[in-house]
Amino acid sequence: MDQQRATYVSALVYTAVSLLGSVAFLAATTLRGDYNWVARLGGAGWVFLLLMIILMPTVTPWVKKRLGGRQG
Amino acid sequence: MSEGKVKEVTLPVAGMSCAACVNKVEKALEGLKGVASARVNLAAAKAGVEYDPAACSLADMEQAIAGVGYEVPWDRIELLVLGMMGTHCQQNIERAVGALDGVARVQVNLGTDTVTVDYTASLISAAQIRKVIRDLGYQVSDKAEGEASLDRERQARQQEIRRQLVNLLIAAPLGLLVMAGTFRDYWVLHTFIPSFLGNKYVLWGLATPVVLGPGRQFFVNSFNGLRRGVTDMNLLYATGIGAAYFIAVINTFWPNAGFGGEKATFYESAALLTTFIVLGRYLEAVTRGRTSEAIRKLMKLQPKRARVLRDGEELDVLADEVQVGDICLVRPGESIPVDGVVSEGYSAVDESMISGESLPVEKRAGDEVIGGTINKTGAFRFRATRVGKETALAQIIKLVENAQATKAPIQRLSDTVARHFILGVHMLALGVFLFWFFGGFNWWFDPNSHFILSPWELSGLQVFGFSLLLSVTVLVISCPCAVGLATPSAIMAGSGLGAQNGILFKGADAMEATAKLQTVIFDKTGTLTRGEPSVTEVVSLDGRQDEVLRLAAIAEKNSEHPLGEAIVRAAQERGLAVPDAEEFAAIPGHGVEARHNGSLILLGNRRLMAQRQVALGPLLTEAERLEQDGKTAMFVAAGDQARGVVAVADTLKDSSARAVQELHRLGLEVAMITGDNRRTAQAIARQVGIDRVLAEVLPEDKAAEVRKLQEQGRRVAMVGDGINDAPALAQADVGLAIGSGTDVAKETGHVILVKDDLLDVVGAIQIARFTMRKVRQNLAWAFGYNTAAIPLGAGILYPFFAQVVSPELAAFLMAISSLSVTLNAMSMRGFRPPIRRGGRPAEVARQEARGIGQPVEELR
């Protein structure tokens, strides 16, 4: 149950942060430069993917440790 | 964890290809309840796990390993079991065998009377499994001879080689076709490459099977890892291949989507990237097996069958079914099946594979023989003393395997780098993408620019395609495979080299510590010296030395004192008749007196001679000279007349002087530790050229002396026998237990020297230094490659030369990098420590001619 909860919470955290990152990218491309929509969306997608890859293995053990620590 | 008993098991793990895989497997195992620690060795493809059997089973571990995308190739035995009557028999066997420590799985097939057991040989032997089934009342034999002893690890490696070869055979031709089609419009290629091959839909049709076939493994493995929160090399490949393929597909079917259009179909990148990565994996699988060749050679030595004498009948049985006490028969040319003691016959045995001794060793009744060695000349019988996992060979194999499964401290650096590398590389790829997207492209992009070593122009690319391309190249070029392989591949080859020379390193840390030694301390008695006194000089007033020795031997004939035994032995060796004395009396603290043919013989010290008023004259000067050299001088008198002096001392081993000299040549300080008085110790030290003497040290204080040297900042080795000197060996940075013979498992110490030869101390240091040199070369290459390659991949050359590395070139460089590290480790094969290459240094020969290290008497 704890394991499931940790997985759920971490998925929520890394997805949210990755989404925020790609939204920030979109915002930056809108505010700066003259990019077409393909570049903007493609770039946002790539940023999202890389952020997910970076955050999944870092957030998951962190959340598991925190949740485990609190209960234990 | 603390409630249960912690056990240790070594599991084979197949399918690992890089340091990140190691991290992944370690994490998976350590995540299991009941696992205290897990350490994985990439080169050995083994995981050493400390676990509580009550909380965690081998099947749990297998599941965890499989969960992150790897396999456990268990040892397997297939048995023909007769007498099984139904399902309850099946259950009995499954329950009994399944409960054994080290058994992962039992399958009983009643239809074929077959029992198949998956187990790990690090915890249980096939013979023990057979015995358990036999004890249940069934008849057991091997299903197919030899099958049980199949090397599962080699099988798994061959499977991996086959799998990657099939992948390569699919990827390479298709990749080349894609490349030919892509570059068709360049140079003269259009004259012989058909036009249809340049069609983007054909290219899509050719590249897709490469990405989804051979490339599928990277997507599946990285997904499995990500699900568990771990990353590995597969992720780099998957993102690289996936991104290249994804853009190519978009540009093929939606050319106006702005990803670079029809001119930017990177099918050749996706296909060749896959091809080169698969090529790298294939070559690695082929070569990595070769670094462990030494241990394989040792394993091959294990004889399969034995001929034993039971109830007067000669039986041919499996070697691991020989029991202690069995009489075994060995003919010329045959392998000796188990360890034992010769009971009958005479022969010469080749023990080079165990001890590194190149000459055959003579064996006669009472001599020990070692299982796995080869009988050369005569036939003999021997009584088995150690069988199965207790034999010297089995112990050596286990020791070397354990050593290969450990990690050298130097590996911590590469492990730490590899552990954080993947994430770091993805962060870098993100940084590179953002840099080129928001700045670099606008500042430097030139539509006429090229990939390095490629005619491809980047004109079709726009800001997103270009930034993505460099980002992908960084992912591919950064693979730290070489970093992960650098240390274990060399350590593995080094431990094997040691084993071939009778030098057993107990772990990679022992190997590294040996290479860094500054001081070597030898225990004196039994290590530098033979450990038993012998007559070194006889001085006679009238020149009749034999007569003096004969008189001394007559007086000592009934003595049990070691000095007396040495005198009697020396007389017998010279062929002197030593009759019994009519009377004999020991005078404590003085010597002995005996009567022979009516004449009184005295043998003893100055006090005895003074008591009996025997005038010593010039013998006193001779005695002082001998005592200065650390020898015990005993005066001999007969009929109240002084006749001479017999000097007795513990003599140096033949190899002592040369070993010390070679250690000096290696830049080490050499010390000697002994309980003897300072004068005797100094005399011995002078003879061999020892720098530092630690004399009058009680056995229990030896460890403290070692510690004192360590406190001075020196890295200290202690050489001694593994039993008496155990505390000092344990205290030293490296304890070298010498002359352990065949009982290697009982030895204390970090390095076990099978032979009683001090030159092996030098050999151990030479092998360790050679190995660590290879480790450093490998690390320098691996880190150097990544340090140089990452900026290249990130486009550092682009602002200056308008050239970038293509993803496929990046994959090629990455494959070459890990291959070069493995090849460097493979080049260690055939290394012989210089001390064993034959030829004695001229200086040593000169010293020996001057009598250094030799009993004086022998040279006169």
C-alpha cells in the first residue's frame, strides 16, 4: 500500500514538474525569438521527455524514502 | 535483518553491459526485504549478496534481477531418478531439494523420470543434491553425462553473443542500405545505387525493422528500469534512436511540419546508431568472456571421473562422488580426481596449474597429491582426504571467483561517476538543446555546414531539428560503458594471472593495496629461514672436522633437543657412523655429556667447559666470530681435550636473498620481525640485506609492531605463515600467507601464496602493480574519451569549423571506446611476472657465490 502510494505520489511530482518545465519552455519561446509552432511544441515535447527521464529516477527514491521514513 | 542469520551467495547475472547495469541490479537486490548488501561485478557478471534466508529466497532475487531486465543463468543439473511412483514422490523430492540452501528451483518430470535442479554452486554442490535424493530412497544418476557440468555462465554468454549477432545481421545490411539510399545523390554514388533506394518511403521501410527489431531491446530495457526509478545506458540509446527515428518519420509523412523537411530524414542515423550500438554489444560479449579465461581454465581442470577401489573392486565413478577415505587409482597421463595422500606407487606429478611450479613434483607413499593436477610418469594409489568443495582446486576457484566479484577501492570513483552519469548526460543534453535552441542556432548556424566525415549538408534543418540533433548526439556519445568496464575487466584478468602463478588475491582491494605497498615485513623463522636449525660450520683444532662432528653426534644421539637433532642429521648426511653412547646425561643450561669406548665426550657452552676445566685456547675466538654471525656455537671436548666447535643456526631459504633484493629493486623497504635476540636477528638481516630489524618481539606483539609502522604512514605488508602470524597478517595493509599448500581456505591474510617460495611475494607485487597499471590506463582512456567526446557531441567545434558529430559517428566512437578497454585488459593474458621469467640477476649470483643466504659449511 505504502509502495503504491509512493509510486503514485512520485509520478504526480515528476509529471507535474516536467509539465511545468515544458510550459516554461513554451512561455520562453513565446516571449523571446520568432519560433514557429512546430519548433515550440516539438521543443516543449523534448524538454518534457528529458525532464521526465531526469526526474523519474531522482524523485521516485526520494519520495519512497520520505514516505517510508515518516511511517517508520 | 538482525534476527536472521546472514548468508552470502554469489549469483551469476547475464545481460549486463555497463556500469549503470551494475547499479540497476544492485539497487534491485538491495531493495529486497532481507538483503543486507549486494555488490555486482560487471566483468565477472556476478552478484555477491548478503541476505537473510528467512526473509528472502533465491527466487526473490532472481525475480528482482529479471524485473530490471537481466537473467540469472543458474547452474543446472539434470538427474535420472528411478523409483518415483507418483505425485507424492514428486512432492517429496521437490520439498527436500527445494529446502536446500542454494537451490533456486526443482522440477520433477515423472514421465521421463527426470529431476532438473537450478542451483548456485557457491552454496551447494551437485553431489549434495544427488545425495539428498538418494537418501530419500531413489536411484540417482546423471541424465546425460557431462551435461550437469555445463558451464551455464558460458552458455548465457554464448546466448548473448548469438542474440547480438542475429541483431547485427539484421541491422548491418539494412543500415548500410539505408545509408546508401540516403547518400545516393552525393559524388558518383547515383551511378550504381538504384534510384528507388533513395525514396523516403523505401528508407522508412528499411529503417523501421532495424529500430523495432534489434533496437527494441533498448526501449524495453530502459522502460523496465524507469518503472523502478533507475536509469541505464539503454535509456541513452533509446532516446537517441527514438528521437532520430521520430524526426525522420515526421519529415517523411508530414514534411511541412517544420522538423527540417524531406532533406532531414535521419533514417540512416537511427539505423546506423542501432547498428553500431549492437556491434559494440556483440564485440563486448565476445571479448569480455576472454578476460575470465584463467578461471575457466581452472574450472576445466576439475576432473569429471575417478577410479576408486571399493570392496576390492575397481569402480569408475563421478569425481564428486569420491568419498573421504576412498582409495583412488591413477595411471600415467590421468588427472588426479581429488586431494589425497599417496599410499602406494611412485610418480611425478605436474602441479603447475595449481602452484605455478613448472617442474613435475615427485610423489611417493606419504606425499600429498592435489586434485586436478596431472600424473606424468608412474601409476599410484592414494587415499582421498578432501573431496567435492573441500579440494584445493575447488577452494582456489571459489577464492578467485570471490576476488573477481569484489570491487577495488579505485572502482568507487568510476562507480560514482557511472551512477550519476546517465542523469548528468540527460541534464547536459537538455542544456545543449536549450543553448542551441535559444542562442547557438541564431549565432552560428550555417546551412552549408556538414557532419564530420560526412557529405551531408545541414541545410534542411531548422532551429528545432538542429538543436535536437546535437542533444541526441550528446546522449549517444556520452555512454560511460568504458568507465564501468575499466576496473573490473583488468582486476579479473589480474586475479586469473595470480591464480596461474600460485598467487591468490582474496579480493580486488587486496590487489590494489598490494600494488601500493611501501614496506614488506618478513617473519623470520619459517619464512625467511627454513625454521629448523642446521649445522652451518664445524671448526676443528687439528683439521679433522668430520671427527669433531662425529663426536658431537655420538653425544647428542639420544637427545631430543632440536640442536642435537641438527647435529645428528648433519653427521648422517655426511655418511659418518654415529654409534650409540654407553652413557648419556643432559646437563641443563650447559650441554650434554656422554661416554663412548670408555672416553668422556662433552658438548656444550663455555660454562660446561670451564666447570670441567677444559682449556679452549683459540676456539674461543672462533666461537665469538660464529656468535657474531648469530649462530649457536657448541664446544666439543673428548678425554678432557678441546677438539673443536660446532655452529648451529637456522639457515636462510634459497630464495630469501633474491626476494629481498628484488623487493629493493621495486623500491620497497624490507623489514624482518622475530622473537630472537637483536644480535642473531641482525646477523640474519645482514646476510640478506634487510633494512629494518624488529627483534625480540613476542608473537602476540607482532601485530602491534606492524601497527607502529602503519602509524608512521607506511603501507605495510606482512609475510608469514597464515596460522602463527594470523594477527599480524590481519593488521597489515596486506597480509601474505606463504606456503599454505593446498589448504587455502583456512588461511588468514589477503594474499595466499600456494608455494613456500619467497619469490612469490615479489611476483604478487609485480602482478598487482601490472594490473593496477592496466586499470589506470583503462580509466584514463575511458574518462579521457568521455571528457573529449562530450564537448564534440555538444557542438563545440561548430562555431569555428561548422562541423558537428553525427549520431552514428557518436555511436561508433562509443563502441570503439569500450572495445579498447576490454582489449587492453585482454592484452594482460600471457603476462608472466618478471621474477618468473627465468634468469638470475648477475648481482644475486655474485652474492650467492660470496655465501650470502647459504649455510657457510656448504660453501667451504
